[in-house]
Amino acid sequence: MTVPIVIDCDPGHDDAMAILLALASPELEVRALTTVAGNQTLDKTTRNALVVLEVAGRTDIPVAAGADAPLRRELHTAAHVHGVSGLDGPELPEVSQRPVDAHAADFLAEVIEPGVVLVPTGPLTNVALMLQRHPDARPDRIVWMGGAIAEGNITPAAEFNAYVDPEACALVFASGIPITMIGLDVTHKALFTRAHADRLRGAGRAGTFVAELSDFFQLFHERSYRFDGSPIHDAVAVAQVIDPTLVETRHANVAVETASDFCDGRTVVDLRGVTQREANADVGLDIDAPRFLELLVERIASLA
Ligand code: BDR
Ligand code: CA
């Protein structure tokens, strides 16, 4: 049975790889992409989503642009990780497709129907706006890349997607919709190395594109973390929908900090139930890294 999904994203190198993984996977049917400001400004993340569809030859999939800023804060981008374009590295092709004439929050409400899984891979602004504007639009499940049990990345306390729009994040975690949180604790355990990239270089247009994305993305992780590869954060969320056995999760309460000088965007995960707060998420703890990385490489190579 194929699972229909919608990816709400801010491409971004790892968003791009997540989209390509989804497009290459027979277990999934990608119904739409929606875009949000995050890694770069909305005009760039939307253009980049169209670029990825162009590279994959899937311009039949609709794209809707959404929020150009968080609910109540100024936008922080991640140009230091993803570059000026948001997808620095490969030469980006011209795009032939136009976004649909609807705000992502409204378009999401249109395309979400029973059975559809929503996979947000950026700040949760569009998802929060959808819940506010269309209270009846409730996906069966949300599998979100974001948050961290332990250390953050954009601040010591917070992961980037949670940090950019903590109010939206808090609203989504309070919605009662089943949510799986794929945080840094999981994504940092599966590194895509230069050897993986070399297997894809020359494997068709998508493979070469991914290898060149990885060449750039790797620079930040080598410099900042001394990692011998890059976590492909967003692709783990897609992989978890393809094969839920890849990531070990625990049902727990997640509270999101929105009013702190040092900890805004912190996802406070009560793994041992010490707060008596009701569990509201399945939180990723561990990943079968070799199996995830093989899936990613093989599927993207299959797009050739
Ligand atoms: C997340 O932040 C973004 O930079 C990545 O695309 C990913 O969604 C990782 O913290
Ligand atoms: Ca992202």
C-alpha cells in the first residue's frame, strides 16, 4: 500500500535529498510540496523546491508557497549552512513550473485527507497556520524533522527548525495530532560521507546533483562539528515513513520553550515521565544508520 504524503519544506540541501528520496520510493506517493521561509527566504526555498522537481523530472507535482516569516518573530536563515541560494554547490537549472496560486496553509488544508501523512522538514509556521485557519484539516500523522532531546545546533539549546518559529512548534505539539519527532539525536548518528557522494556522482541527473549538494553541505559539518560526513536530517523523516523500523522512538511529552533568553525553541523531552505531562509525541532515539544510508543512496541512484 502506498502512503500519500505532503512535504512542507525549506530547501535546503537535506530537504532536497528528502524530496528526491520520497520521489524515488514506491512506498510513497508525493501529493504536493509546500514551502516555508527557513534555511533561506521564501522566494529562494520555493524556487529550490521547483528546482528539485525539475531535476527529478516531476514538474507534475504541485508546489504552494507559504509563510515568508515566523508567526511572531523575525526570520533567521541558515545561509551559513546552505549558502546564499539555499542550495549552494550544483549549478541550479532554470525552472519551468510555477507555484500554484494558493497560500501553503490553505493548500495543505485542501490536499490533506484521511490517510495523508504530513512531513514537515522546516519551521512549523505553515502547519500552525493551517491548524489555525482550517481546524478541520487534520493529517493522520505528522512526521517532523526538528527538535533535539540533547544539544541544539543553532543555539546550544535549540535545533534550527524549532528555534526559527517556537510559537508555531508549540502550537503543533499541542494540537493532539500524532506527531513523530525526528531530532538531532537521531540525525547526527547517520552521516552521509564523501564515499556515499562518490557512489552517486555520475548516477544520472539526480545523483550528480546530490553529490554536488553534498560536497557543499559537508564543508559546514567538517568545519563546525569535525564530522566525517553530513547528517541528512530531513531525509530521515521521509525514511521513517517509508520504513518505520529504521528509527527507534519513545512515546513522551514534548514541551517547547517560547519565552527564554537562552532556551527559545528548546524541545523539552520528558523521556522518563518525571513531569506527569501527557505524552504527545513519538520521539526518535536511535537509527539503523547503515540501513538508512543504503536506502538513501540506492533510491536516489534509481532515479537515473
Ligand atoms: C534542520 O535545519 C535545516 O537547516 C535543515 O534543513 C534541517 O531541516 C536541521 O536542524
Ligand atoms: Ca529543512
